[in-house]
Amino acid sequence: MIQIASYMPQLAPLPIPMAEHLLKQRRRLLKKTMRTSSPDELEKGALPLLEQNVQEKRQAVYVLMDPLVQTEKGSREPSLSTTWIMQVLRAHTPENRLVPSQTLALWRERHLLRYRERGHPDLDNTAALLLARMVDERMRNWLPTTIAGAGDRIRLKCHGCLVQFHCPVIFLPRRSSGHPG
């Protein structure tokens, strides 16, 4: 079995549990179309497909979220809201269905949706959520059931340096906090 952690830079901003969940779905789809049932062959075929799909959809997520990031750079007030998430998810959900606020509350309990302050979701986590929605076009079960708590860290070794960050991977420009470091 391939260790997905080594592929996380290509799958950013997805946290490992979301990436594993999406990879599992890719394996299922491949199993239906390929003649092999070897787990290794399915994994080798599914991972490049997932990487390609993430790269294609990541640009769309960036285009959607960059105006929010730019607005927050010039303001102390966060512009990202649960209402915005509900509208964007609706646009990318099969049959244009609204994601109810109760679902967002459940996702919050399960650490699938994280907030930096009341009513204002985390930018990086929102990017991961939107990316997962765009990559997996199923109506249901496009997210894992839960993700570990907010204090969990991911450590990756890439290009000879160690990168450590909170889950999920940060890929959007950060809002200036006014103090160094």
C-alpha cells in the first residue's frame, strides 16, 4: 500500500483523512473499470488520477477564495462566512442542493469544518472542503466521517527540508497579523 503522506504536497490543501477518503473512492471507480483486483495496481492507478483531479480543481478553489483572502488582508474583519460556504457548496453539489446549516454544524463537531472565530470558518480548512466537494461529485459520502482534532500536526519531508504545519496544508496567502513571525 502506498503511503499517502509522501504525496500530500501534490494533494494540498487536503488533510490526510480527506485525501485518503478521496483515494478510496478513486480505487472503487477503477475497480469497476479495470480487469485487475490487485490492491497495488488499483492504488498505482488511482493516485495519479486523484493528483490530476486535485490539481485541476485546486485552481478553481483558488479563484473562488482569493477575493476573500485579498479582502481580509486590508480589513480586520473576516469576510468568509458560513453563508458563503453554503452558497458555494450549493453551486458545486449535484442537483444544486443546499447544504443545510445543520450539516455544517455536524461537520464542525466532527472537525471537518473548522472555525477561527464564531461564524467565521478557517480559510485553509474551507479550501480543503471545497476542493473535496469539487473532486468527488457524489451527492453523499464525499467527506470522511470525521477528522482528528485541531491540534494534530502533519510532518512532511519534501525537497530536502522538513515542513511542519497544522492540518490541513496551507496554500492560500495568509492575512497579515501585524506582528512578526
